Amino acid sequence: MSGVDAVQSSVPLGPAVPDGPVRASRALWGRLRARLAGPVGQVTGRALGPYQSAVVRIGFAATWLLFLLREFPHRRELYGPDGPWSFELAQRLVAGNDAFTVLLWSDSTLWFELVYAVAVLSSALLLVGWRTRAMSAVFMVGVLSIQNRSVFMGDGGDNVVHLVALYLVLTRCAQVWSLDARRAARSGADPDRDRAGPVLWVLLGGVLSGAAAAGRLGLGWLAVLGLLWAVQGLWWAVDRVDRGGGRGGARSEARALFDVFGNIVHNAGLLVIMAEVCLIYATAGWYKIQGSRWQDGTALYYPLHLDYFSPWPELSGLLGASGTVVLLLSYGTVAVQVAFPFTLFNRRVKNVLLVAMMLEHAGIAVLMGLPFFSMAMIAADAVFLPTAFLLWLGARASGAWARLPALRFPGRGATAPHPDPAPADPVAPAAPADVARLPAPAGTPAGSADPEPGADAAPAAAG
């Protein structure tokens, strides 16, 4: 051995690291990654709750549409130039709270009628799921514009519609039960067959550019609406290039990246809707507990005897005459509202309370004459409905629709229903304004029932 080797061999190389802790830490990290792979894959690999998001879309679009149609004869007095809340008063209020409304861009009757008509049309188109991503943005603008024009017109349900209109823009709520889903299944992979999508995208871009040039939009809303418009156009371009083939896998990777981003945003929006519903019931229940009338069980007696909230005085008087009924309804209302957020950990109990809350809102609609408040709350509650029930409901609705020709034209007979395409088909929109996206991880069987969002989208609803 040389002198150099002897010196090197005599120098300590530091403390030896046992192999056991290293292997244990690596095994722990491997198990952690394996456990996270499933939930992360669920959130990024597909848009959860396709049937629940579709029911929420249909419910809120129908609620707002029916409200606008019912108030159509009085629209100018409620939200227009003939109302007691004048144009100048609305401008002063909006200048203080920075609320968004396009009705304050002009005080002309023609402009009001145009905005009201667009709000009605966008609600109807969102209801049937036509160009849903574009219509959800127009629906949001219509809701905010009309409600912020006269903020004192409402019954509580308008607040729920206001919030959910914002969240629906983030969701892929047209995967099933929509014209977009049917068109995507029929047109297949030929984006050149679509003409309405690009035209609608260009039209909305022109309106947005004109409003920005006229200085009607603030910087924040211009950024939000411009981002929605630009992302939709970019998504359509990426999808068109991807369907056109091309060299390498870069284009497919770009499309996959957009799908992952869309899935994350959708699932986050659905989670926010669920959290909003839980927050509404939790705050309502805990505030009721602090009231003396709710504590002694007489709270419901008073609204049942108010003429303003008694469309059926005889029925209200019948219920209010029984102290036992009033006591049970008062305590039952508080118990259900306080308990519901905690029952999400148990699916069976959650479904029972969900039925109880929907029946409660149906009773409010009948006894107190607040149908649109009740419709909005029932539509919000529907985000927690089980997928199996929604599939059954969809099958029954399809069967009833298929029997309509036989009822109208007895000689023709019924035709077989056309089932909605499964949300597992990764079919992309064929145009910038088209939203019929059905993303799903490869290998997902077509027609498979998606688990309810209470089981996958949020730990709070894991039951």
C-alpha cells in the first residue's frame, strides 16, 4: 500500500448512515404517493358529478327564467326606468359598492328591454344546454345586471341565484342532459360541421370589445370576461389542431393539459357550491337557535298569520291553530338546518335530511307564497342528490318524453328514447362558444355512473 492510500484510508469518511431508516423513509414516501395518486387522479382526470351539475344548471336556469316571465308585465316598475328606484339612485348606490350591472350603461327604455330580453333568452338556452359555456357567462351577466339594478327587489332566493350564477361559469354543467352533449355525440370529431359556435364567439367578442372601447367596463370585470372569452377561443383552437393530427405528441399534450385544467376548475366550482349550501343552512340554523321565539317553539306561528305571506289563509290558519304542529315544525326546522352539514359523513342520514329540507322548501312555497326562493334552494340542494336517483329520474323522464308522440299522434306510436351520452366520452367542443365537453380518463367505460359529488368531490361529503 502506498503512502497516499494509507493516508486516505486513515481519514474518517463521516458517520455511517444505517440502511434501515433510509429504506423506511423511501417506503413511507412511496406509500404516501400511492395514497395521493387516487384522489389527485379523481380531481384532475375527470369532471366529477356530471348529473349533479346538470341538475343545478337546469334548476337555477328554470328558476330565473320563470321569475323573469312572471314579472314580465311589471318589469319596468321593478327594474326599469318606471320604477321607484330611479336611475340616479341606482347610480349612487353602485358608485359606492362597485356592483356590476349593464343596465346603468344607459337609461333608455330600449336598452332595458334589450337586456331583459337577452336575460330571458340566455336562461332558456342555459336550461336546455345550448352553447352552455357561453350561455353561462351571458346568464351571469343578466342575473347580476337585473338584480344589482334594484337591489331591494327580492325574497332571499335572489341571493342564492346571484351566487350560483357566478359559480356555474366555472363548471362543466353540460356533460349530460343538454343539447351540447347530444350534438357532441352526433357530430363526432368533425368540428368543421359547426358554424354557430364560431359566430357566437365572434359576436360576444365584438360586444366585449365595444363595451371596453366605450369605457363601460371596469378593469376587473374586463379582465374576467376577457379571460373567459380568450380561454374559450384558445381551447377551441387547441382542440381543432389536435383533431387535425399533426406531428409528434405536443398537440395531444396541450389538449390533455387543457382538460386537466378544466377538470380542476369544474371540481373546485362544484365544491364551492356544496360549501355554499352547507354555509347557508349552518348560519340559518345557528342564528335561529339564538332567537327566543325559536327556543320556545313558537317562531312559525307568526309568519303563518301574516296576510302578506298567506296565499292560502285557510291552510295557514289550520296549521297555526295547532300548538303541537307549530312546535314540531319550529324545532324540526332548526334541527335539520343545524345537523345537515354534519350528516354529509353518512350518506343515508344525509339523504333523509335532504328530502326533509326539500319538503320544507316546498311547504314554504305553498304556505308563504315564496315559490322562487324555494325553487332556488331546492336546486342548490340537488347538488347532493345521489347519482343513482338522478339516473333513475333521467330514465323516467326519457321514457315520458318518448311516449309524447304516441299521445299527440296516436297512429305513430312511441319511439325509443335517445339516452344521453355518457360523460366519460372525451369529446371536446367544436367551437369557441361550444361547451359540450365530456372529459374522462382513458379506459373509463361508457355509460358508467359517476359517483355523487358528496363521495368524491369533497371530504366533507365523503359519506
